[in-house]
Amino acid sequence: MDLGIAGKRALVTASSKGLGRGCAEALAAAGVELVLNARGAEALEETATALCAEYGVSVEAVAADITDEAGRAKVLEVAGQVEILVTNAGGPPPGLWTDWEREDFIKALDANMLAPIALMKAMVPGMMERGWGRVVNITSVSVKAPIPVLGLSNAARAGLTGYVAGTARQVAPSGVTINNLLPGIHATDRAVSLDKGAAAQGGMTVEEARAARLATIPARKYGTPEDFGATCAFLCSQQAQFIVGQNILLDGGATNLSM
Ligand code: NAP
């Protein structure tokens, strides 16, 4: 399907690997020019070079921490005006409710709530002026089914979800859609670290922890950055113009919800 977005410009944050890279790659395949970001310059440059070579689109890379103001300013300066914004950042560490102090919550809020809000605040006005824009925030299944060991993530992402629910409806009259994509377990480094955590907590091997997790997923597999990216690119397409303020779960059926 032609997504109708060739030649548009996108900023995809936290995109040197994993789900962010999956989104960047699917947009590149649709002919979108990219600005990529991550903290580590080496992996980021490798990704930028690979996507440029494979899809023939222009790819700029900005090494910066998207969760702090100075890092964001650097990224926004290079990005300039974009028609598509995909927000992403690393997820907070797992733990117990008794582990977390105010500083831990502030860090999680900065990464998984306030950074995407700041990026939207910077980019969406220009999209509204030009009458077209797409924003996709990478959040988590924990928005619909909170994960006990990820209390920091549950808290921060719930805040972002509430913000998007209102904002998406305020900007939609100007041709801008904002939606959230909620990953269940996907085969990335983050999944490996979550499986290691579950193994340590349950006194199992990592393979046993993975098998136990697979048994809870009706599709009996982990998602991939490619599946995830394809859905993101569709949400950024012309055809997705009527999808507004939604929380779209990609979890192989693991969360048993009727709505
Ligand atoms: P990943 O494979 O670990 O990749 C994370 C990417 O984000 C890397 O490119 C990393 O590069 C970049 N990054 C991390 N912190 C950053 C920062 N402060 N500023 C800029 N870039 C940053 O993780 P993932 O699995 O793709 O997960 C992406 C998001 O989805 C996370 O928030 C995660 O919690 C959430 N999620 C993932 C799953 C899953 O199963 N994979 C499930 C639910 C939710 P650098 O380290 O070089 O910065």
C-alpha cells in the first residue's frame, strides 16, 4: 500500500535500535526523510548509514539525551520543521514499590511523560499551521494492564496517556493526529533485560523465564521491531487521518481486554 507520505520529514527519537529503529525503518521504506536520535553516537551513525543506503532517503543523526532539555534543544534545532514525530525513550528500571524515591519518579516522568510532551509542544504548532501532521508516542502495554515490577513506567506513561487523550482532540481540527502505540513484549534488548530480571526474581534461567512469558502470549511469539514499525508507519499515513487519540496495543493477544 502506498502510504502517501513519501518526501515528508520525520523526527524519530531514541531510534538507534529496537522499536524506535523499527519505526524509523518503516518510515524510510515509505520514502520519509529522517532525523534520528539516541545517546550513543556510534550505533546511531551505523543505523543512519544503513537506512540511508537501503532506502535512499536523507537521514540526519543527532546524538543527545532526549530526556534532558539541552539534549532536546540540540535535536529540535537539527530537526527544524517536521510533519511526523515519533517519540520514544528508554524505559525505567524494574523494582519494588518500596525502592522508589522522588528522584526515581522525576527521572521516569522526564523520560516517559515530560520529554514526549515537550517534543509535541515544540513540533505540533508548526504542523497545525501547515494543516497536516502525525504524532505517534511509543508507550507500553502497562497503560492498559499495569505491570507490578514496572511501577515507575506505569506511573509516567499513565500521565502521558491522559495528556494525549485531551490534546489529540484539541489539535485534530487542524489536520494533526496524535496516537499512542503500546508495545507488549517485543524482541529487543529491553525484552532481554526484562527476561533477565524475571529470571533473577523467579530463580529461573533466562530461557525458562522466556518460555514462561511466551506461554502467556496467545500468538506464542514475541513481536518484532519490524511489525511494530509497520503499524507506526500506517498511523503516520494519509489513510490514518481518522485515527485520533487512540491507544493501540501490539501484544500478540496477551492482554485479555474486550475494549
Ligand atoms: P531498546 O531496544 O533498549 O532501545 C532503546 C533505544 O532508545 C536505543 O536506541 C537507545 O540508544 C535509545 N535511548 C534510550 N534512552 C535514550 C535517551 N535518554 N535519549 C535518547 N535515546 C535514548 O528498547 P526498546 O525495546 O526499543 O523499547 C523502546 C521503548 O518501548 C522503551 O520505553 C520501553 O520501555 C518500551 N517498551 C518496550 C517493550 C519491549 O518489549 N521491547 C515493551 C513495552 C514497552 P542509546 O542507549 O544509545 O541512547
